[in-house]
Amino acid sequence: MRIATYNAASVRARLPLILDWLAEHEPDVLAIQETKVEDDKFPTAAFDDLGYHVSLNGQKAWNGVATLSLMPPSRVQRGFGDPLFPEDARLIACDVGGLEIVNTYVPNGSAVGSDKFEYKLRWLGRFAAFLRERYRPDQPLLWLGDINIAPTPDDVYDSRKFAGQVGHHPLEFEALRRIVDFGFTDLFRKFHEGPGLYTYWDFVIPRSVERNLGWRIDHLYGTKPVAERCTSCEIEHLARSVDKPSDHTFVFAEINL
């Protein structure tokens, strides 16, 4: 099973790119983040034509997640289902062929000390609880998406410069550690070590892709049954260099389930 994640930064703006990528790579599942569209305006028909079932949790202009799957999904859940926690279209979970898939767009956090940064930490804490409420670490479970955290010095092009800032802050590292301690393996780091391996390059930095001034913030995490059966996990760089790209690119794993 080939499973990919991609922050589209608007699924309608990136639709030709996504369709071309799907036609070339034929993943069984594609998790998309930052769709930025209400469910009734999502370009579902374009994906239907390629044989994909579409599970949606969207909102107008902001956030939004979608999971495309060649097999019909089951047990679809949108958000935490918690009336005490804001629903801002950042999570969709489903079962695809016996594999539980949780697709998330973790809040960015804006600036350390801001209300948005505090919200990011609370969201991560609520997500850690969500996993323990709904799943077990001994079942096939994949968490993937735009995690908005570069958890080690190798995951950002200048760790000294960004240490203590949003996306590379000790409080975020701790929040992510509590989630990973559920029983996850970072599937990309199972196969690749060292710096210079990124999934996001900021548009505001001149020639950021050519200079490889990036961050690895798009992740795939698997429980033991998934990690043991994962045979590869790769970053596909070309999609960041085409015309009108997202500032992110695709990351995909091969899992023999």
C-alpha cells in the first residue's frame, strides 16, 4: 500500500498538480492538508474520475483536511468530537483496508507566547488524548500530515537560528514526544538520517528550494505493526519546483499490509 501526505495550500489552486501526481504515482491513499474549501465546494468529481473515495473535513478559506482512498473508507471521524474543543477542520480519521489513518493539519502557532502558540500546545495535548481514547498501539495505525514541528536539529536548515521559535521550540518537542510515546515510529527517519532532507521551503526566502533552505514538518508515524511492514518512505521534491506549487511537497511510504 502506497500512502502519501501533502499540504496543498489550497486544493483548488493545486488541483492540476495533484491530479498529475496521482496519475503518475497511483497511491492507494493521499492525505491532503490545508484544503481551504468547504466540503460542498471541494473538487470531488475530479478525484472520482481517478477512482478515489473522498473523505472531507473542510471550511471556507482556512485549514481543511481530506483523505483520498482507492478503497472505501470506514469509521470516518471528523475532528475530536469534543464540544469543549473548537472544531477548526484540522483532523479526519478513517479506516482504509484495516489500516487506521489519522490525517492532521496541526496548528502553526504563529509566535511563541501568542494565543495561537498556546492553542497549538493545547491542540497537541488534546490529540495525544484522542489517540489513547480511540486506538491501541498494537493495532495498525498511521498518523500523518503537516505536523508543523521540526523535532530535531537535522529537521531545519539552521537549527541555531530557529531554536526556541515556533516549529522548533522545546515545548513543541515535548508535546510531540508525548504523542510519539503512544507507540509511533517516524517512518521517514527509519530509512534516512542526517540534515538537508526537507518537505517545506518558505516562499519568502529567495531561491529557497535551490539553496535547500527548508524544514521537515510533513511526517508519517506508524505504530509497530505499520513500522515493521514499511519498506520505504521518501520525499518527492519535484512537486515543489513545478509551476504554481505549494510551499510543501509530497511525502510517501510503502507499507506491505
